[in-house]
Amino acid sequence: MSVHSASGRGTVRRPKGPAKIIPLPTGRRRRRYGRTLAMGVAALGVAFAGAALVWLYILPLIQLTPSLTAGMSEQESEILGLVNDERRRAGEAPLRASQRLVVAARGHSYDMALRHYLAHNGPAGDTPDQRVGGVGVEYGKLAENLYLEHGADLKALPERALEQWLKSPEHRDNLLSPDFTSAGVGIAQGADGTAYVTQDFVN
């Protein structure tokens, strides 16, 4: 009995006895492994891109706890929580935590701690809008609250910062304004124990 070969050219006789295993050429194996590896790398790239998209764009839109949404420290998260409590009492919607605003706020607090100053504009000439724009945040309105405390106890810092902000009409307006929808808080402590707090608000 004979069968046609794969190429369709002529016939070949089926050998008698046990079947033989014919190894594929190594080139084909390498090409197959290469394709599998390339597909695996592409899948990993898509997975990482999806994770980045969720972390940067989708999570800030979901009202999760600030520590989960924006990677805030315990004190930073507490400040935002206290601010949102005040907003609810005033009949305003709570602010969403923004990871990018945390980066901008924390960067400014660290700069103030290193250079020992308290101001919205840095010694290098940077302004709040430049810092917020620099982390990729687009906004219609922007405001910034600052707070400094010497020899600060970080555990009690959130309540004292909020207390001082509420005593200032301008800072209070920023905290309770219906114009703002998102915020980020950044805390830094200098070598001398002085704590610097920055809170940025955007819409």
C-alpha cells in the first residue's frame, strides 16, 4: 500500500516494522521558539501598559481610600480625609485623590524642607502651575495651601494643619471651594524637625 507524500510528488512506500520518529530541523525549532518568545514579550508589554493605564487614569476616578489611590503616607491621607470631612459638612463633594498631584505636592514640600523656605514660588522660579503641569495634570483652576510647623509631631500634624488652614479665609476657601474636584497632599520633614505640608487642588 502506498500513500502520497506531503508535496504530492510521486508515492512513497510505508515501511514495515515499528514507526520511526523523525526530528524536525533545528532551524524550524528555533523559529518556533522565537515566535513563542516574541508573543510572550508582547503579552507582557500589553499587561504592563494596561496596569499603567489603570493606575494613572482609572483609579483616580474611583473613590477609593487615598492611600490606595495615590500612594499617600498615613499623615497625607489623613489630611485629605479631614479636608473631605469639612467639605461634606459644608455640603460640598469630597475631593478625589490624584497620584500626580501627590508627586507635585510632595516634590514642593521636599524642596522647601531642603532649602528652608515657605512660599508658593520656589527659589529657582518654579510656580504651582509649572509643578502641576510638569506632572502631566491638565486643569481649569488651581490652588495651593502650604503649612509649616517647627519640631512637628507627625501623628498630630494633620489636625493642626487643617486647624490653621480653616482659620485663614483664603486657605479655607480653597478647602471648601466647589470649583475643585481633585487634590494631592505632600509632607516632608527637614533635618531640624520642621515639617512642610503642600496641598494642591485642581478642577
